[in-house]
Amino acid sequence: MLALCEIEGGNCYSAHEIAWKAANIIRTHPQDPEAPLFMYMALQSVHTPLEAPQMYVDKYDWMKSTNYTPVNENRQLYGGMVDALDEAVANVTKALVSKDSDGTFWNNTLVVFTTDNGGVGAGNNYPLRGRKATLWEGGTRAVGFIRGPGVPANSTSLAMMHAVDWMPTLLAAAGPPINATTEKDDSLDGIDGLNLWPALTGANTSSPRSEFVYNIEPNEGGVHAKGMKCGAVRVNCFKLIKGDPGSGTYDPKPQPRPACKGGETPQPDDHPQCVRCSDQLAPAPSIRPCSTYNFFLC
């Protein structure tokens, strides 16, 4: 566990490093409508190994109080990792918002925040059953949010969506290439993904997807028992599981944070003695806080 964030000490937390690099890419990107930017930022949080700078973990010291029982022994450390992730997202958002003086860049930016599977270990999937590497809903159903032009603020969509639907959905939002000969888009013919942009923008409340395959895996050396075959499919509200889907236990319901006297919620200390990467965000594109970057961006 890192004691603090040493932005130029060669001991930098990956969430800080990735956000720093992403912010610099945004700030140096040309402000030209003919030069769009696509960025895929895969943060390592909140994946194993469970590590976070102590300044973030300390914010959750209240989990040690006698009137609070965490759902697992690593919950405080996990909370610190989530807190660092939140700060990284905030710093990248700040770079987008401050890209120009009138907010044109930010107002033309579509932001998608999503995950690839349910939690495991210090994570908690309550009230869903199972966890990562299982075929139960706790391992396969995930939440996310999308913000940008055309997306209604403060709205919620329960439309069925599979991960493969992101590509056609985002292409629909951006405007896919049109074939000059046929005058129609034929770039996505034959793919599995479906366009959910109308469902996410409120133009259509229903999803074009009514079924999908969770998994078909012979599992020879796979994530489940060796040689065990397992798979699952869903059609509308019906789900069929064949074989061993993995552990089907339920995580305990997380306990709310204890309230202070008078009903007020305790606020974490700011820890002013620690150096926060947000205070030194992207000082100059030529300065590298760490020697390597653990991310994929395009």
C-alpha cells in the first residue's frame, strides 16, 4: 500500500498516472471539428491487487467504528480505491470542461462510464446473486452511465443491453459513415451488436434486444472447474443456465454509514499534509510523472 501520492517520485498510483496522461491528451488535442477525439480509458481500479494511497484509505476510517460492520475485511481499502478512481474521473472531466472558454468541446463530448462484470472479493453485488466469473446476475449484470448531447439529464434506462451493443450505439450517436454509392450505412452488416441510441436518448423506451448469450465455454482450463461445461442464454425475462454457473451465494446488504450526533453525516478529513495529484494535474505535456503508462488509449 502506498503511503502517499508521489507524483514525481517514480511511485505513482495508476489511477493518477492514467488520468494525468488522459488530461494532457485532451488539452493538446486540436480544437478542430474535423479532428474528433476517441479515448478509451481503462482504469485498473477497482481490480486486484487491492492497493490505494493511504490518504484515500484514511477517509474511510469510520468503517472501524464499533457501530459499523463492513461487508468484508477489505472494504475500507476498497473504498479508498473507489475514492481514487472518482478523483481520476473528476480530473479528466475537468480537462474536458476547461478545454475551451465557451464549453463547446465539453458540450460536444459523449462520456460513457461502464464496467465489464460484477464485483468479487471486496466488492459487493447485493441484491444480485453470484459474483465475477459466475453466470449469475451478480457476475454478469452491470450498471453504467452516459452523459452528452441528446441524452436526457437525470434519466434512467432499463433497456436490455449487451457489451457488444456499444459499438453500433456510439456510431449511431456520432453518425456512421455513409456509402456514397448506396447512400446508406452498410459498415455494420452482419455484426451481433444492436443500436440502442434511441432507447438511451428517450426516442424509444424499448430495447431492440430481447435476447443474448451470456457464455458458452467448454472450460478446459477455464475459470470454472476443469472440464465443466457451462453456459447461459436469456430471452426476454427468461434465463436458461446449463452446467455449473459458479458460486451462487448472495453478498450481505451493506450497512449505511453511521450518523453523527444530530443526524449529520461525518465528513472525511482533507489530509492537507498529503500531496494530491489533482493539485498538480498535467503541469505540462512534456513532464512525465512516471516512467511507464499502464493503460490503453486511442
